[in-house]
Amino acid sequence: MASCRAFDLRVLVAVVCGLLTAIVLGLSIWTTVIKIQKELSTSSPSIPVEFCRNGGTWEKGRCICPDLWKGWRCTIANFCEKSTYESFTFDRISAGKYGSSQQRCDKDTLNAGNPIATRLCNITTDGEIVLQNATIGNCNETLETLEKQIVNISTQSLNISAEAQILTSDVDRITPEGIISATRVVGQIFNPTRNAVYEAKVIAVTTVSQLLDAGDDVFQKAAAAATHNDDTFATLVEQMEIYSTSLGNMSVVEPNVAVQSVDFSSEGTMQSTNVRFSVKRGTSDSLISGSTVVDRDVNDLNPDGETELQILLSTANSDTKACGFIVYQNNKLFQSKTFKAKSDFSQKIISSSTVKNKLDQEASVDIVFNPKYDRKEFQLHSYACVYWNVLTKDWDTHGCHKNKSTDEFVYCHCNHTTNFAVLMSFEKIYKYPEPLSTLSSVGCALSITGLVLTIVFQIVTRNVRKTSVTWVLVSLCASMLIFNLLFVFGIENSNKNVKKSDSDTSKTDSDRNEMLMQDTVDVWNPACTAVAALLHYFLLVTFTWTALSAAQLYFLLIRTMKPLPQHFILFISLIGWGVPAVVVVVTVGIIFSQSGSQWELDYRQEEICWLAVSGNNGLISSPLLWSFMIPITIILINNIVIFIIIVVKVIWKTNQNLTSTKKVSFLKKILSTLSITVVFGVTWILAYFMLIGNDNVRLIFNYMFCLFNTTQGLQIFILYTVKTKIFQSEASKVLKSLSQSTGRVKVLPSVTVLRLRVRMYNMLRSFPALSGHFRLLEPSVVVEETTLWERDQEDTSI
């Protein structure tokens, strides 16, 4: 019975806080163990990462090798070794390509900085890799000067074509003006009226292939400049179509262009003729000799696992003497004003033409494409069968329709012959995270409860406490409370609950062949964007109020002799609630001005409703960096500096007068340090340690960050509410009334507690300066302590 009468509220508080801490720590350890077990139980991939050698990647059951290697595991050399020719030195050259000499034109020449010579690493009909003799160029010849020599192509076609190939061998140095000049030169080489020799046209195909390696931005600038005069791209494409029907039954294959002719003149048949042209998938992304196959007298398409592209040309009359096919590895010569490509997925173009009329309505084509894209990150959303309209200079769907589609192939049919493509739009497969872990949920729930009680306590007892920190602490708790509520109920994107099929092509309406606007499809969720903006705002508000709290304590504890600035509360309120709003509005405005209607996923992530980690140019342009991480870093540095100053100059300052109460003084210092640590948000520096590359170390800091920051509201409640004498007094009254109403033994303070309070009171009375400091660090005053002690004495005498 005596132990029951000695019941103390502080012991109850300590037990409850200890239990909560043990629960949170236990949850963190349990979650860590579960995660490690999942990682250990994850089965290793069937194909090890080291299986593909020399930079090869495993895709669709095979190694995709870089240009310098080939074979099942990318272990067979597909290059010519370093070599010299006369005074010129050449590095390794990929098979089927030209290599540039290390020697460059002098700076005082017109062609300064460009390679002087090129050398072909040729693949013979037997598959042998052989180096050809080098071709030496003229350092005073440029693409612009070559363009002026077009009138001499009939007599100097081989020399002009060779010079153009040398001048375009270094794609990094090609300018938009150079592309325009080069396309004009090779376009005229293909022009049959210029009577260029056969070898010059073969070299011109190499030049076109080299041009297609230039950057997209260079081609876009070249296309924009060419529209003011004449469309050089359209002229080149038209002349190449004519050239494709003049090779007999031969082909010319370069890494980015393949040209194939089929001759009907020797057959003498009056029946319709069907020709199937196929492009086989190789061990690299480049076209190589033998990757194209022609089948005659066939009736349908027959794609297999090796097929990348296939077209069936059906002619209904007998006056067709020949047909030609051209494959372009990308669409850079076809600059569309309607369809915009954001991704780097290659859009292959297939050209089909006849010798009579390239728009012969009596010829039709069936096409099958095997889309090449990262199937782990994207899925095909929709596609359109199109052809290049030379009148509008853009893609058009007239005369084309979809046939069918499967998981591997898409099929098209067009009732005419020209340049065809399948425009595809892809939808990214997002890996939505799992719901909030138990640790996060429990921590946030405790924080929300603690923040609500702290706000209510600060408002209800503001007149009794008569302290000046109420408004700052209430504002901090209010912003943190709203952020926690948004985080718990809004951080997850509702799009994760939308069920998606494995292939959207099965849902694509096969009867509707509509023009596409872009190659990527974003799933909009304005609600998620709004939540991201609110989370952005209230977290900035929270940190801003931690900085203002630090500034206020600095004025009250360090600059004690100077009063607070005039209208201080109004001033800090405008800063605390207004500045973060300006940051959010400016961030959204800048992103919207740069991205237009597609701005949402440039501002936030799709996986969660939070700021985007990387922008168009990576992390350096991300809103997370400029509108959150940098401001937060500045605030944390400011708070840590003030924290160190207060800790050194106020809390842990050595006072020789403290002798008999050292233990109490030490405990009080610890609690005061923890109090300002929580309010200043110092524990958020753990977020920077989460950027460590080591997974095990990062996992530890992840859980430390989660433990300390999800329970920040609970810590504020304990240190700024539970620890105050007013709260303890009121809670003690409630417990006493409950005890009396249930007929239990009345709770009385023990003699030990009374003695401890008397000692604390006498110590504070002896050192009024120290008392004033700690009064600001915890919302309890000396008068309050005295009142409570007197009440306890009265209760004892009852």
C-alpha cells in the first residue's frame, strides 16, 4: 500500500516513453531483418552479368555486342587492329566502317581539325575482315566548297564523293550547315542525270550512313535552316529511292543504311510479282552484310525471332521492271513537325519503290515491325502506320491501316509505295513502392498525436506560462502536423492501383490508325501533383520555422541585452509562411514555362507524390536540388551553427558554483540540448548520409533517419509538453480524480520527490541567470515550480 501511495506521475511518463522508444526500435530492427532476408532469398538471374563480355548486354536471350565485337558472348573480334598507311596512323576500326586518321589538318587550312585521311575496314563476301588502302583528302576542301563543285559531278564524281565521305567521318565536328551541304552533294551524286560512276554512289551511301550518326539537335537545326530555301532532305530521299531500283539484284549495306534492288526485267512474266524484303537482327545495333534477305514469289509475311523488319511488296501489273528497298536505322532525314520523339528508341524507316511510279496505286505493301525498346522499363501503348508525305513534308496515315499486333510484332498495310514507318508511343513501367512500412506508420501516428496535443497545450496554457516562444512553436508544430498528415495519406500515387495489362497493344483499336503526337505517354494525376506541391510547401515551411526558432533563441539567449526587433512576430510570420510559398510558385512557374502542358512529371515523380529527382539534364536541373535540397542545406547549416553557439555558451558553459547539484545539472543540460536539437531539426542531417554508395551503410542510415524524423512530433511533445510542470500538474489532477472516482488509494507525492523539488528550487533561486536561460529552453518557469511545491505540501497535510 505504501508503494501505491508513493506513485509519481513522472515515473509513469518515463515508463510510457521508454515503452514507445522500445516499440519503435523493435520495429526498425524487425523491418531491417525482414528486408535483409528478402534480399538474401532473391534468386540470382539465370544469366550472370559477366556472361556478355567486352561491354555486351543481355537482351532477348542473346548478347548485344558493341561494334568492335561479335559472337555469342561478344568475344570474337569485329575490327581491324591499329595500323599505319604511309605517314598516317589509324586506331581500331569497326568492321564495315571507315576510320579516321590521327593526323589532322593544320589550323591554317580551310579544313582545320578534320582528319586528313580515312581507311575502310572491309568485310569480304567470305566474311574475312580486310583493311583497304587509305583515302587521303584535301585539307583546303570543305563541304561548302564541295557543294559548289556539283556542276562537275559528271567528270569528278568519285573524287567529290570520296572528299564528302572524309569530311563527314568525324560526326562530332559536323555542323548543321555541313549537313545541308553534304546532303546536297550526295543527293546530286545519286541523281541519274549527273551520270556519277557506280563507285561514287557506293561511297555516297557510306556518307549518308555517317551523317545519320550526327546528333538529333544538329539535324533539327539543319532542317529548320533548309526550309527557308529548299528541302535538301526530301531531295536526297527521292534520289536514293531512284538509286535503290538501279542496282540490279545487288545490295549496298552500311551501318545505318541498307539499299536493295530486285530486277524483274529478265523474268518476262505477265503475272503479279510479290517480293519480301527482310532485315534480320544481328549481334549489334548496326546493319551488316548478310543482315538483309530477299524472297521472291511469296504470298505473305513470315517473321520469326530473328526478324527486325519485314516488308511484302505486291505488284498487280507486269510493267514493273524493278523495285527497290531502303532501310534507314533512324528517322533523322524525316524531320516531322507533328510527331515529337523524346526517347532514344530508334524509329526505323523502310522505303519501297518501283521503277515505274513510286506512288503506283496498283502496288501495295504489308509491313511488320519488331519494336526495339527496353521492355523492362516501357511497354507499347499505341502505334500508327504512316508514310512520308512529300507534299506536306510530314508523316501521314492516308492509305495505311493496322492489320494486327502481337506481343512481338506490329503489322501494317498500305495501298501505295513510298517511305514507311511505324510511329510508336510507349508508356513507362513505373515501380511503385510498397505502402508505408510499419515503422513509418507508427512513427508518423505518434508524431501526429504528439503535435496535436502540443498545439492544444500551447494555446490553452499560453496565459499561464507567459512565455514568448508560443507562436514560433505552434507554427512549427502546425506545419509539421499538416506535412505528416499529407505524407501518411497522400504520398502514394493512386495510379499504382490502376491495373495494366502486360501489353497495351492488345487493347489498341486496330481499326483506328490515328496520327501520334509523341513517342512517350504520361499518365496524368493532378491530385498527386497537388499533393507533391503541398508536401513541398509545408516541408519548406517546417524548416523555415526551425530556422526562425533558432534565430529567436539566439536573440533571447545570446543577445540578451538587446530587445527583439520591432514587429518581430509579424516579420517572422511573413517569412515562415510566405517565403516557402514563393519558392514553390517560382519552381512550378519555371518548369511550366519550359515544359508546357507536359510539366507535371518534370516537377514530381510518378512513383510517389514528391519532387522529381532528376530533370531534363539530370540532377543538376532537378526541382529537388534547386527548390528543396539547397534551401534545406542552407537552413540546416544556419541551425547547426546557432545550435553549437547555444550549447557552448549557454547550456554546457562551466559554472564553478555548481557543487552539490551536479547530477541534476547534468541531466538538465542533456534535456535542454535534446530540446533544441529537436526544434532545430538537426537530425535531418542523417539524410545526407543516406547518399552513401554502400548499400549496408545506407540501409542503417535510412532506418536511423526514419526513426528520428518520423517521431519528431513525439519528441517535441515529450520535451515541450510532458516535461512542463503545468502539464504534469494537470495530468496529476486527472489521475487523482480518476483514482478517487474508482475508489482506489489516493496518489500522493513521495518524500523523496519533495526533497528533490526543494533542492531544484533552491538551486534555481541561487543562480537567477542560469534559471533565466533554462526557462527559455523549456516552457516551465520558477514561479510555476514554487506553486507546485506549495500545492504538494498542502496535499500532504490533508
